[in-house]
Amino acid sequence: MRKIFFTVVSLLFLFILIRGGAAVLGWGAAPGKDELVVLQGSLPDSLDPARNSSFENALPITGIYEGLVRLNPRTLEPEPCLAESWNVSDDGRRWTFHLKPGIRFSDGTACDAEAVKSSMARSMVLKDTDPYCAFVFNPVSSIETEGRYSVSFVLKYPYAPFIKNLALPFAAPVVSPGALSKYGDEFWKHPSGTGPYMLKEIGRNKIVLQANPLYRGRPAPARRVVIGAVPDSQSRTGYLLDGKADIIFSPGRENLDRLQARGMNIVSVAGIDVGYLGFYTDKPPFNNKYVRMAAAYALDREKIVAAGLGGEGVPAAGLAPPAVMPGKSKGMPKYSPDQVRRILHREGYPAGIDVTLITYQDARRYCPPGGRALAEEIKRQLEPAGIRVTIRSRPWNDHKEAINAKDGHFFLYGWTGDNGDADNFMYTLLASSQAGHGLNASGFKNGSLDIYLNTARRIADAGSRNYLYLQAEEIILDEVPLTAINHSIIRIAHRPAVSDVNLSGFGLIDLYTVKKG
């Protein structure tokens, strides 16, 4: 009954937030100097970080809560937050975090080791029902406190990405045990964290935050932050140009010239994601790695982005995005149509090959026009080289089922990263253990690649991990179980008076740094 009650209440909350179409109700005048108005496409369906999983809607949560660590938005490296330092045991299984003393939640509850343990233990209980709770805490065997300001996580096995998982805006943020005890299932309506802001009100199509007077650092730059839901990019652009918003997310490529002509600032970064072309490595003709190479390296990724994606993307040089990949591999070669034809002839296909490419119809973050347009451009590039393509497109969920059934000969797919670690791309998409039941849709298995990926998961030294991932990337480029096409472009626009807007490839800004002149 408690689950049913929470589901009904959450749906009611979502209805309140998003009803009303493109109109944002609750303000009409220009925001004041100490008020920041931010518009995005939608809002979270809960302000409980343990029950949320959408980076696109995480902004209010990141203003209210903090974790033990956070990721630097530029480098994606973990840095201190609630913990001032941490250390890892020699066997890589015990991670001990030393908290900054004297921190309080917005409800006045002390943020000490017991509070952290209580918050994290709650997320561990939710592992079976929440994907991010499982993602963060599946490796954890137990949580222990050591004095008032030290807390340790004992892992089941060494797992280097654990530190980045603790920086996620979901499952890992520390919530007030006092508020949880007081409000129970209604905690999401009375959220209490240690962040620079606290909830003031939930309105129709908006969430209003106010400065947290108990925040340990300097006062928040804005006294009040209004985060509004405006699904249509044209409407968001209009609010910004009319002076009724300070920052808008995803202004849309078609609006950029108009925004820049009016003096608005545009900030763009490559997304922590990848759109890729995958091959069934256990099914002819792409069970032959040279045929895979012929198809993969006949593609001009810059033309694909320009023609197939309407310019909305960053051509990929490898599987992991630039901010995630710790160094530069040799890069993808470029084959001419003549080279491709010679390879096909050598491998027993003198007349070329006829293949079916399956794709999704829906827009994805890494493919805003939808997969059909992308597939058409790939078809145009492959056919002059003797690879004749039939396209079969389906809605997203049907497409995923078709991939699992190995329909067609190759497929368009993609991945949006969780924690900014190379492991989250390479191991997730290509480890042998992920074939058959995981996200290794190519069915690729390679012992040498597994050695690099499994070793990189278990050692903490950053330099050694970088080397291992570069070696793994070389195997991926040589074996071509899939070939990366592009990464998305994450974009915001803001008024000239707004400064210090740190945008990450996850599509988040740091509210605490944003200033209005």
C-alpha cells in the first residue's frame, strides 16, 4: 500500500508540474537582481534524489543536496564536497571519507557520519526498485562509522569508479535523517539537504528555491531561484529575449542567430554520451572484422553530423566522449569507396553486400532528428562503396527488442553516460560479461579487451587506468564491434548580465557559481 500511495502522489506531483503546455505560470515581470530564473523543458517528478533518474531534470536536486564528493564540470574528476578528504585501503575495498565538521542540513539536523550512514543505508535498501541506487550501491557490502566525522564503505570487490558514482545527483546525495523521520513517504515535499538552496515552493510548472541560511559557505549568489518548465524551445527563447528569464536550456539551433543578434551568450559542450553504429559480430556478414572495418571506416562523420543530424552533434573520434577519454588513441582511419570494394572482394564479396540497418524513429539526445534521418545518411555514404542498405525503423522500445532479437545485420544505438568514467562506456557496452543479458548488443567477446577493462576497474591509480583505457580503445578500433558516430551538443543561452555559468556534459549547471551583474 505504501508503494501505491507513493506512486499516486508522485504522479500527482508530476501533473502539477507539467500541466499547462508551453506557458509558465507564476511570473510575468523581469526577475530582480537577486532572483535567477532558469527555464528547461520539464521538471523532476520528485525532489527525493533516491527516487529520481533524469539528468535533464536534476537541476533543483543539485541546488538542494550535496554528496560526499562532486565532479568538476570541466575535468569530470572528483573533488571534495561534504568530505574534505578520503583514502582507499591497499586492497581497494575500503573507502573512508572524512567529513567537514559543523555542517548542518537546512532543517538544522547535523550532517555527521551517522547522518551519512543513515542516508546511504536508505539508498541501499532501494537497490531493488531504483536503478541508480543499484548502480551506486551494488558494490557496497557495508557502511561503517569511525568517530563522528568519518564514514567508510566496505566494497565486495575493488571498484575504482565508485568515487565517481558517489558524485551522482541521484541515490548518492546526503539527505537529512531528521526530515526523513518526520515526513516519511512525503519527504519529497519537504526536502532537506546541505546545498546552497532549499525548497521555497512547488508551483504550477515551476519549482522555487531560496538561499539556505545554514549553508556552510558564502551566501548563495541569488536569494531566489525559479526553475520553470517550458517544453517548447521557441517559447523558452521568447522568455529570454523578453527579459523574463536569465538562463534557458536547449534553445534550439534554429534560434541561435536570433539570440546572438540580441547579445545573448551561448554556451555549448559535448555531451557525456555517444551515438553509434553497432554490428552483430556473431552473424554474417559482420562476423568478419574486415567487413566491419570496411563499413565503419567508409563513413564521413562530419558529413553525417551535418546532413543526418542537422549539425546537432560533435563527430566522434572514439567510443568515449572527449571529456571522458583520458588521452588520445590513434583515431579512426578513413577508407575510400575503392578501398572498401577491394576489402569486400578480398573477403569473398566481389559483388558487394546487401544488408539491413535497423534504427529507432524517436529523437534521442545524441540524435535530435531521430534515427531514420541518420540511417538515410549512412545509407547514402555506404552504397557507393558496394554496401547496399535497406533501412528498417521502429519506435524506441520496439527497436530495443529488435536488437535483442538480432534483427537485421547492423543497428543504430546510443548510450548516455552516468558518471563520467571511461568504464561506464567501455565496460558497459563491450565487456564479454555484458553480452547476452547486458548492453553489449554486438555480442562481442574479446579476452584481451576484458583483461584491460577488468583491470582498470580494480586499480585506483589514474595514470595506470588511463593507459589501460587507451589500450582498450586500440582493440575496439581494430576489431570494430561498433563504431562511434557522434556525441550530442549540450547548449544553454543566458543574458549578458549572468556570469560564471559552469555547464557540464551531463546537461547541468552549478547554481552556486551563477552570478547576476
